[in-house]
Amino acid sequence: MYGTVANAIMWFITSLGVASEVLFQLIPWSLGLSPTVDVGLARTLFSWTLHAIVYFWLFPAYIAFYTLMPKQAGGKLLSDQMARVAFIMLLVFSVPIGFHHLYMDPFQAAGWKFLHMTGTFMVAVPTLITGFTVIGSMEIAGRLRGGKGLFGWIGKLPWGNPMVLATGLAMLMLTFGGFGGVINASYSMNAMVHNTQWIPGHFHLIFAGTTVIMYMAIAYYLWPKMTGKELHSRALAVKQLWLWTIGMLVLTLPWQQLGMDGQPRRISSTPYDPELVEKWIIPEFAMIVGGVILLISAIMLIWNLMKTHGNATPVAIPEVEYAEPVHPIARMPRLMNGFGFWFWLVVVYMIASYGYPILQFFLMDTFGTVPWSI
Ligand SMILES: [Cu+2]
């Protein structure tokens, strides 16, 4: 509930940017009420929404890491408080940093972009906390199951359980994806990858990889409880999750390579350079292979859930089992059990990082763009 409430508040704050753009710029423009649209203002408002909106999808994956996985692994959650801190930090840090989507745009000053860059790196902190707490919870489970030594607990984990396996694979993809994310976030390195295929390669790895694999594990966990029927095949689910990870890496790593080899992302036209295009053939072929693996994996998922629906065996444990923290909560500080304070902190942080950059458009001469007509 705590994570879901954090997500709902974030959704509310983050939607204000794009809502303002649509209500005050695009709709009046489309109705002919205003002759032009200020592109700089429109892109600034869109950046308000654009970064945090992807966290709307990431939150449920984090919720599954903290509340479902530790129990499925046969252990306990390392720290309830750390999980709450991660959700608070994600809420506070993820909205006021949208200028990392505008590094190459001309209408915001370098200082504002630098400020947003600093904030962007702060978002890595709750992700690192999550990595630490989730892997720590896995270690507890592995040791409870008899794992010894520095790494012995890894082999003792129930990797045949879709939730545990998906968490491990999500962490693996998050390592690759997070590495790319740090490059995107860096003001200077961003110039190397700006508007290249690196960007869709990166966000497919994070979203369709790390996030969606957790949705799949949640489906394997909840579908039997919702239908009252035992999962058709755990072995098939395990194979499907492995294939999804392999397919995603085979798709997205060459995709990012294409960006490094200069393949543009969004263009209207480009001079044809045969030598450059020659370099794209191998990674493009790898992407096709990755895509086919993903298609097979997706069909396996749907097949397994459909067969579950028709299964006659009733589900053994019909209720959702939530993870218990290692140390039971005796007293929870108010700040960590509500969002009143954090909400107003985001509001202040938003005004500080977006106030003047938006206001400036009303104080200077800007160039609009005329409506596009056929
Ligand atoms: Cu972003």
C-alpha cells in the first residue's frame, strides 16, 4: 500500500506538466484560438511528465521485489524501513529532473540543465538501495536454506520459483540498463548518444526487460490465485523467463551498438552513407534474432496462463502471501508512514527546478510554430 500510494501521488504530480501543455497550448492551437505554439515551453512542460511517467511502471516491479519475492525465496525482507525510504526517494527525486531530456535543446540555460543532472544522479540512490535490500533479502533466504560461505547462498535459492528467478534476471538487466542510464544522464556523455538508436535500446532494456519480467512473474503468481487453479507448468514458466532475458539482451545490446555506430533515432531524411550503413547489418540481424526469441517467449507465457485457466487441479495456496521483515515493526515514525510532508517537499523542489525555466518563456520573445496543414 505504501508503494502504491507513492505511485499515485507521483502520477498526480507528473501528469500536471503534459496536462498544461495539452490544455493551454495544443488544444487552443488545434482549434485555431492561438496562432502558434511555443515549442520551447511545450518541450519543457513535456519534460516535466516524461521522466517520472516511466516510474509509474517501475513501482509495481519494486513492490513485487519487496513484498512478494522474499517470501517466495523462503526468507524475509531485509528491512521494511529501507523499502519505505526507497519509495519516498523515488517519489521526491523522480519528478523535478526532466531536463535530462532537454540537454541538447537550446531554450534552457546550461546551469538549469546541470541542476537537473545532479538531481538525476540522486535517482540512482533509491535504485541502489533497492538492489541492496533485495539482494540482501535473497541472501537471507539462501542462508536459511543452508547456503554457506560468501556465495554458497546463491546456489541454494529456489531458482525454479518464477518470482525468485525473475527478480534475479531483473537485477541482471538492471545492471546493464543502469550502466546505460548513467551515460544518458551525464550532461557531457549524453551528446554521444543523443537522438541515436542507443536511446530506444536503453529504455527497452529497462522497461521491457527489468520491469516487464517482474509483471510476468506477478502474473504467474496471481493468475492461479485469481482463477483458483494451479499454474499449468512451472518448468515452462522458468524457461519462458530465461528466454525473455536472453531475447531482451540479444535485442537491446546490439540496438545500443547501432546508436554508437551512428544510426539516428528520429529523422526526416539523411544522406546515404554506404560505408556507415554497412556497419549496421550485423547488429540489425542480431536484433531480429532477439525479437524472434522474445516472440516465442511471449507465446509461451500466454500458452501457460491459458492452460492454467483450463487446469482442473485447485491451487494449493489461494491467498497472497506477503513477505515479513526480519525485524518486526514496533513503531513506525510518522514521516515514514505517510506522504503529507513528502508531497509538499516535491512541490517546493518542483517550483525550484521548474519555476523560472517556465516563467522565462513569458518574459522573453520566443518563436512559435505555425499549425501544420495538409
Ligand atoms: Cu528520463
